[in-house]
Amino acid sequence: MFSFLKEKKNKILKKAGFTIIEMLVVAAIFAILTAIIIFNYGNFTDNILATNMAYEIGLVARQAQVFGLGVRGTGGEFTNAYGIFVNLEDGSSADGTKNIIFFVDNKPTDGNGECNDESGDSFCTCSTTDGLTDECLERLTLQRGIIINGLFVKDEGGDCVFTNRLAVTFKRPNPDAIIVDQADHNIGFELAEMQLFAPRSQSPRYVIVRNTGQISVDNQSVCN
């Protein structure tokens, strides 16, 4: 009787536990699941960062609208337009730009809706090397590798045009946005669209400013 129980116990012990192959399979599955989770977490994080940065740009545009409609004065003048300027070729990124310039339209070409340098012949750079001499008031720099890699303007006919330089201004007493393709110095568009891209994000974010003064952030492009 005891020998039978002992033999049965030995058989049970021999069957207990995992083989090396089973352990390797489990480890491989665990490694694959971990890699998927880490990849998706990075994508999720970049999506959140891109969304937050898009709203940050929207707030800067809203600040320009508030300044333009309010009594914010510059150099004793209270009728200047305020706006945002984006230049994809400013050298801050090989694939676009990391910078948004908040500016006041008060140089010799006052009222053209563009961000100009001191002479008014070229666009502003917001450089402080020799003192700030253009219309720039502040420069917002995007973080964590996020860039603006697309600028579009849409005319009243519904056609969207890519541009390297975009200026959007607001001037009292109207809340309407003045949208300028500063690369070609064309004005009077229906809307402007800025495309933001994060390194690990699979979907860009879009900041859209309409000529009615509406400012919004979306996951879908109006122009593409």
C-alpha cells in the first residue's frame, strides 16, 4: 500500500512544473506583449503632447485676437493689429519649424497683415542678436520634437494652397482674422491651417483659424 502511494506521488512530482520549451514560449509571449505596450504608450504620449501643443498655439492666436480687439497699445498707438507668424524655413528643423512668433503689425508697412523686419522689406525673424528690431513680441518654441510641417490657406473657391510663410492677424473693431500667405504676399483667405507632427504619433494635429475669427484644434485636416 505504501509503495503504491509513493510511486503515485513520484509520478505526480515528475509531471509538475514547466519544461524549458514552455518557459521559452511564455518568455517570448511576454516580451512581445511588453514591446507592443511600450510602443503604443509612446504613440499615446506623443499624441497627447501634440494635442496639448496644438491648443497652446490656439491660445497664442486667441491672445493675438484679444490684444487686437482690446486697447493694448504699442509705441503710443492703439490701432495696431496683433497676430501670429509661422515660417517653415526658419532653420529650427529640417522638416518644418519649431517656432511660432507672436507679433504686432507696427512697422513701415503697418497694416499689411504681415510680420516684417525694421525696413518692412522682409519677414521678421525674432532675432535678438543686435536687439529686437522687427515686429516680433515673443517666440514660442515647440518642445519634445514636435514641429509644424505644413501650412495651408484656403480661398473662397475652396482651393487649398501650401505656403512656407503664414501670418494671421486681428485688428479692432472686427473679430475677423486677416489671413496672409506671406510667401506670395496674398491676402483674404477663408481659413488657415497649421499641421503639427510628433515623432511617434501616427496622426497629426491641426490648428485651424477661420476668417470669421474662429480658432479650433482638430484631428482631421480641412485641406487634405
